[in-house]
Amino acid sequence: MTALDALQTTLAGEHAALYVYGTLGGRTSAAAAPDLYAALREGYDVHRAQRDTLSRTVRDLGAEPVAAAAAYDLPDPLDSEIDVQVAAQDLERRCAATYAALVAQTVGDQRRWAIGALTGAAVRRLALGGDAEAFPGEPAQ
């Protein structure tokens, strides 16, 4: 896999993350669960900025950024605040895995940026009530 392939894969992951975060936010009440809603809003904003950065990077490399799909699979169930919280934790775990793969395929400034994004995903997962992991983004042994 080339660095460009890894960037495109990560960009596709960001498109999916935004779709899922949008749905999770829509299932959460800012009045009834303000902390969860704020965490979801922050995650959405961060992933939108990362998507934009990845799109620019791909264009700077002379390629057309991968487009978002019309729809993505959603976690199920999303009937309670706990369901939404667990879905957001899982989303950040998957994002961390995608960024870990990007770290492995890049160098220099791109790698430093990917490490920052990987770290951010791990921290957001913790803020959402997830457990700390020795190597965020690595498959469970």
C-alpha cells in the first residue's frame, strides 16, 4: 500500500466517521445528556477538520480525494444514551486503527500528523468512557 492509498483509505474512514457522528448526535439530547452531546459535537468537529486536511493532502499529491458514500452502516442498537456512548467509543477505536495504519505508511510531516490524529482518537475514546489501551488502534490479542 502506498502513502496515497493509505491517505485515501483514511479519508474514506473520516467520511464514515462523520456520518456516524451525525447520527449519534441526532440521537442525543443536549438537555438530557449535555456531557455526551458535547463529546459527540467535539468528535464531529475534529473529524470534519481531519477530513478536510486529508482532502487537501490528497489533492496536493495530485489525486482526486475519494468521495463519501451515500450512506453507511450504523451501529445497532441506538436506543439509549449508553448505546450511543458505546457506539462512539467503538467508532473512535476504529478511527484509531485506521490512523495507526496511516502512521505505518507515511513519513515526515504526514506521519507526525497521523500520530496526532491517532492520539486524538484514543483520548476521545477515553473521554467517552472507554478503557485505556496500551497500543490504541492495534487489534486485541
